[in-house]
Amino acid sequence: MSVELPLWRALTGYRVLTMGYAVLLFLSTPDRFERPWVAAGFLTVLCGWTLATLPRVFSAERCTKRFLGIDLTIAVTGILLTPLADAQAQQVDGATLPSIWAAGSVLAFALKGGWRWAAFASSFVAVANIVQRGEPSRETFHAVLLVWIASIAIGYVVEVARASERTLARALEIEAATRERERLARDIHDSVLQVLAMVQRRGAAIGGEAAELGRMAGEQEIALRTLVSRGAPPVSGGAARDAASPAVGAADTDEEAADGPGGCDLRSLLARHAGPKVTLSEPGAPVVLPVRAARELAAAVGAALDNVARHAGDGARAWILIEDWPDEVVVTVRDDGPGIAEGRLVQAEGEGRLGVALSIRGRLRDLGGTAELISVPGQGAEVELRVPRVPRVPSAKPPRVPGPGRTARGPDTSAEAETDAREASRGKTGGG
């Protein structure tokens, strides 16, 4: 049941009770009115309107703007007719013809549209009360201010209740999806994952074409494990690197699934690159970047992995490390290949092969970030990509030159070991 439904039911009862109260006031003091026929005529209209429109205040869907406008008009008209029916109304403080029924019209605005609508309606009622009083007293201002503040407060509470209801509904959806994913994970683990693992082992043991089949089965096992644990379907690392481009835009469904209210989770975009030869180390919490920045950074990582696949050899392994800092996001891609010979990048640019210059450095420069390449022949290569959370004007920054004491780093796959190794290499290269 919606949290608003009891409020609408209460408003329905309030309108009926206050209608009866206004009629009793008239019947108990008929001598107060110099023109009782004016009061009687208005109260007849008020009773007919209230009883005829009871279904309108059962829910927000039935309470239309047209109904609210007519309802407020009747309330304001009744207030302004009070001096006509009671000539002493402007000299003596007393109840108006609709009395406290007019507050029900304001409450309907509050339940329908929140505190802004309540402020709008209560302002009309307040002006009408001040005008009919002629010379407003302290009691008049007190009553007007009370209705104005109370209606705004109720409207604000309604808005908070609606937001809480939406949050609860979203939490229940996530909980249901998580339970279903856990159930699927159990079923898949007991069937498909075990078969893929067996195919991988038997293929490696048999060799030949069966070994390639086993490798593909291993990649699909990793992709399937990521699917059931994360809920975002990644593309296997081999498939991503075999494409003609980094393939960041090839899976629009995955990218749309990774998009959130505040941007895109970089982890979901880079998970597609994980495979038997590529290890991904990531934080436990989402790494949120603007959608364009996340996709461009993922494309630069894909380009770096393409270079590893093409130039580091079939047996080379690669490691991706994601670091989430308050002011920037750092992604490091390193491999254990033969490294890049000195002057090779300059020679490649001269030959028109601009993979590093455009696909990696160009993308990061457009985002206001930097891309630094560190390589020593025979000791692998490392690409460090930095993207600021707040875009800044790109600045020219010379690439770092490794010092003579730089040593190769082992293929440690943990995030902590990746960070320690990179910081150690920084210390060694800082003096070069």
C-alpha cells in the first residue's frame, strides 16, 4: 500500500467533517447574518460540491488540476462572501462561511504537488482572509500564518515520503535481482562452469587444436564468472583484443548498464578485458567517471592491450590496475614482454603508425589527463593513464625517463602488490 493512501483517506474524512462543522455554525447562530440567504446559498453549493467530489480525493491520480482549481475557487469565494452575509464580519473576529473547510482545499494541493503547491494555494487563502477582514487583527494574521506554515510542512513531508517510497522500491528490486543472480550463480557453478573448467584442463593436456579450444573455454569461464558475480556481461579479453579497434563501443548494452545517475562505473568497462592472460585489479567500490571520460579511458586501455597482443608475443601477460583517488583516477597497464626499444616510438610515428600517439595519448589529452609510457628493453612496458575527476586544460608534460637502476617487476596479481611495485619503480626512476 502506498504511503500516500492513508493521507488521502484522512483528507476525505476531513472535508466531510469540516463541511458539517460549517453548516452547524450557520444553524447555531442564524441571527448573526444580516443576509442569511447568501450564507445558505453558499453552504448549499459547498455541501453539494463536497459530496459530489469525494471520489476525487481518494488518490493523487483522481485529484486533477482542474478539480483543485475549482475547489480553491469555491473556498476563496466563500471567504470573500462572508462580509456580504455578515456585515459585522469586518469589525468582529469570527468564522468565515467555509470556516476550516478552506484548509482542506489547501491540503489537497499539498498532497498532490508537495510544498510548492501548498504555498501557492495557501497564499490565495491568506489574501482572501485579509481582504474580507478589512482591518486585519492579530488573530487574523495568526490564523493565516498557521495555515500557510502547516500546509507547507505537510507538503514537504509528502515529498519526503514519496522519495522514501521510491528508494524502498528500488532497494527491493535490487534485493530481488541479487537473490536471483545468486540462484543462477549456484546453478551455473554446478553445471556450466565445471564443464568449461574440465574442457580447459583436457584441452591443455591433449594439446594441438584442443589446446586452443581449452583456452577459449577458459576465457568463457572467466567471463561467465564475472557475469554471475557482477551482473554486467563482459567481453572476453581475447575477443576484445582480436577486434580491429579497442571495441569499447561494440557493446552498447554493457555500457548503458554501467551508466549510473552520476556517470559510469569504469570497472564494468574494463572487466571485458580480463582473461587468462590479462589480470584486472580493481577497488571494491564503483569507480565513477563521466560517461565520456570512462569510455575514452577504457578505449585507451584497450589500445594498450592491443599493443601487448601485437608486439609482446603470444606468451606475454598483462596486468591492469585501477586506482581511485579523490581528484583523479589512475589506470596502469603493464606487461612482461620484451619492452620497447629506445627510439622505437619516434620511428613508428615517423612511419605513420600513431597507435600510442593518438589512441592513447590523444584520448587522455582530450580529457585533460596524461599518458606516460615507461619501458626498458627486456623488462616489459608500463603505461600509466591519469584522468582528473574535474576536467582541466591539458598541459604538456614530458614523459618520464627510467633511471639506470630500474628492474623488472614480477607478475604479482594482487592490487596491493601492484601498487607497491609501481611505487617502488617510481622511486627508482625519480632520480633518472
